[in-house]
Amino acid sequence: MIIKPLYVLTAAVTGMYCLCSCQPVKEYQKNRLNDAEMTLSNRRIEKEELNFQGYREGSSGANGGKTGGGCGCN
Amino acid sequence: MKRVCLTITGLVFTILAAFSQQTPRDTTAFRSRPLKLDEVNILSSYYDQTANKSAVSGGDPGPRGIGDVTDLSNGIEIKLVGWDPKGRKNTLTGGFGMDNHTAASQAYVDSSGHGKRTGTRLYPTLDWTIANDQRGTSFGIGAYYSAEHNYYHSLGLNTSFSAKTHHNGEFSGKLSGYFDHIVMIKPSELIPVDSAAVSSGGSGDSVVYITTASGRTETLNYNTGQVLSKGDKVSIPTSSRNSYSASFSFTQIINPRMQGALLVDLAYQTGYLGLPFHRVYFADSATAVVEKLPSQRVKLPVGIRLNYFLGDRIILRGYYRFYTDNWGIHSHTVSLEIPVKITPFFSVSPFYRYYVQSASRYFAPYKQHTAADEYFTSNYALSAFSGQYVGTGIRVAPPGGVLHTHLSVLELRYGHYSETTNLVSNVIALDLTFK
């Protein structure tokens, strides 16, 4: 039950990286990649929504947020 | 002979000339710089939720199950940056946050529904990072503390590292531990009656002592329910909950417009994983009991991010996460955010997120558990449901600051969230960065 989706995900991730065939990118070509909205992590302004999603939903993690700790009492 | 003398003389002069060269002082040598204020961030947000079937009332879909919440959160973060004698960048970040909330369900910790509805949470943080730009590595440690009303307090510690690869990639890892203490505040009707305490004030009635959600002892007339006296706060036992996680990420630049990340967390929790004021009603009994959950939980979320700069104005930010744990929950999360640059310094970012999960094997709705169940909860966060989150944000970051002030970045974000459990919420957040 758990293993099957993991296989699918692993295959998808591996496939994505293989198929993308990364190009060499020089520093001067990174102006778009260095844009503040191209960041590969959650932004600070998303902190509150990550917090409530972590408590209202049964899952958490893999998003730079917490995977445990805290109460979410209310 | 003359030729030999001239040669020796020439060599001597050459050597003398060589020693006469003065080595110029290296003015380009790196000098360390002490920590200086780099930026200040102020983050405020307001959260508003309506829901029924709250876990405090055992998922009761009636009026007692009200789960309305408001939360006003304010935080400040101060970042200091400096360089040590080895040329490494040191970043020290200190933060402090405070949440003020109201929760309708909290009132029902007291079975009468008259418990205190408000609370405050305080959470200071401290992080220190050393980055070596020449080697492309960084190392960091952090500490976190949080105390919510009287319900719990939590201490968090973490350490992280990252290393860049030779092919525009970066690997990073983080180890975290959270050590929580949960105050064992039970629903008022489940607090044992102090049968030894009888006779109050000559009336002849028995008295009972209860502990309210705020940790205060009240003396009640057993027959009439009248509050006879309110005592000082008492020390209530706590239970521990420890959470450990190892987080790994690998980011890769794919081409000048695209970059992606693979994120994997492995989390392990142990201790008291329920909450002592979450009720459960069995099908064959009108009396509530406290939810009971296993003392261990293993979580495995795996996520992918992919960002693409489309043309000169549009960015596509995609995210997918698969999650599984040993309580039987599997979930999928998909989100897409599309920042559109109206000008180079002003952008609008609509976003959409879809979430779906299966139920934990320990969940059942109101009055559907039986006494034969080993573990039981009616907390709808562990039920099967789907949710949608939609909204938009704006970002203003002019080169000279907003209105030529020290305010360098202004972000505003609004989102509307709805679940198939009838939970609906709205959140608005404002983030200000001063340089």
C-alpha cells in the first residue's frame, strides 16, 4: 500500500532529473534564477498558512516547515 | 680573470638589488567585519476559521462541536551579518513572535461551554549560520521555544549543513528535535471528584474541585454547580512528546530559466501524541473518554519543487508532495503559484493548492468508535478529506526602498481555505523587510 506510491514517486523524480539533462549555466546567466520569486523554499510570508495546514491536515513536512513539535491545540 | 670578476660583481649587485626590493603591503588582504544589522523583518498575520465537529467535543456535529478560531500573529526577526577572519559569512538571526487567539472549542474543555476562549502563544527563536562562499558550504544551528497558554511548551533544537556541487546543484540536510511538554488538562467532567472533600460552609452540601482549562482550581457545590471559590493556579502533570526529523534536499539548476528541488523528510515522534482534552464518544455510551493514540509515529513526506521563468514577466512555481505515515494516512499535495511581474519591482502572485488525504486507521466520527477499539480519536485532522487553498499575493520591492524609505520589500498575501469537513478559513499576512 505504501510501497507502490513510493516506487512511482521515485521513478518520477529520477525520470525528471534524467530527462531534463541539465545545461551548464554560467553565473551571468542566472539573473532569472536569482529572482526572489524563483526561490526553491517557502517564503517567510507563507509561515502562518504552513502552520495552520500542519495542524488542520494529517500530514506535514517536505516543505521546509516543521514535521512535528508544537500543539495546534485549537 | 676580469671576466670572472665582472660576473661575480654582477651577481652580487643582482642579489643586492633583489633584496633591496620592498615587498608592497598587501592592501587587498581580507579583514574580518563584526556583526552588523543587516535587515529587520516584521511579519503579521490574521487567521479566521469556522468549523464544526471539533475534536474537543468528540467530533459532535451539533452546536457543541463549534470549532471557530481567530488568531492574530505578530513577529519580528532581526538579522545580523558579519565576516570572520577566515572570510566566512556569519549570520545571526533572532526572532520573537506572539500569537493571540480565540477558540470556541476551548470553551468546551469545561463541559458547560463556559471555559476560557482566549490564549496567547510566545515563541522566541535564535539561529546562527556560517557560510563559506569559496567552498560553497554552510553550517548552522538553531534553537526555538514556544509556550501556548497553559497547554504546552516546546523546546526545539536543530543543526543544518549544505554543500554546493560542481554542477549548479546544492545538497542540504537538517536534523531537528522538538521536546514538548503537554499539560494534561482533561475535560472537566473527566476530572476525578474529590470525594474526600465534603461539607462546605455548613450548608451540608458536598463540594467538588475541578481544574479549568486555565489551570485554576474551582470549588463547586456538587448539587447546584455553583462556584464557591476560585483558587490559585495549580500544578498540573505534564506528558512529554518528542519529535525528531532528518530533512534532506537537493536543488539543481536545470537551465537558465528552470530549477528544481527534491525534498525528503523522515520524522519520528514518540510520547503522548494525542491531546488530553480531545473527547471521544463511543457508540454504546453517552460518557466521553479522552482520545487514545499510539505513542509512536513515523512520517515520510517526499516533495518536488519546480520553478520556471516563462518569458520576462511570468514565473511558474510548482510543487507536489506525497506523504505517508504508519497511522495509515496517505496524502497528496499539489500547488501552483504564478507570480506575474507587472513591473520589475511589483508582482502579483495568484496561487492554488489542492490537498487530499486518506483517514488514519484510528479515526472514526462522532459515536462510531466502540469500546473494543484499542486506539480511538474523532479529530477530523486525521479523517479522510480534501481541501483547496486559493488566493493571491503582491510583492513590492523597488530598488531605492518603498517611498525611498528603509522599507525594502513589502509583501501582502491572502488565502481562502476550505475542506470537505466543513472547515473554512481565511488568512491574510503582511511581511515587511527593512534594510
